[in-house]
Amino acid sequence: MVHFPFADREEAGRLLAEELSLHKIGKDAIILALTRGGVPVGYEVADRLHLPLDVIVVRKLGVP
């Protein structure tokens, strides 16, 4: 069984936001989240730091 350090992505985002709140972040900052799992993390960070959230949609490239 694999042990993950977080219960879910939302918890990971909340903990990341706590860490980031210790740093000086400009009022013009924006949170960018990658699709495929990053949006729930980014949402929690943006919500807790009162920053705008944007999503980056990328296509996964298969490498032979």
C-alpha cells in the first residue's frame, strides 16, 4: 500500500497556502494551476491567499 503525505489535494493546497503565507507575495500575483490534479490544489491556495486563479491546459506528450 502506498502512503501519501496528504489526505487529498484540497489538504495539500491548504498546507501549501499556509507555507506561502509566510512569504511576501505581491498583490498582483496570480495562482496558476495545471489541469489533471492541480486545480483543486490551486483553488485552495488562491482562496486562502485571496489571489486570482487561472488554469493552464496542456496536452500530455507521449514519448516513445
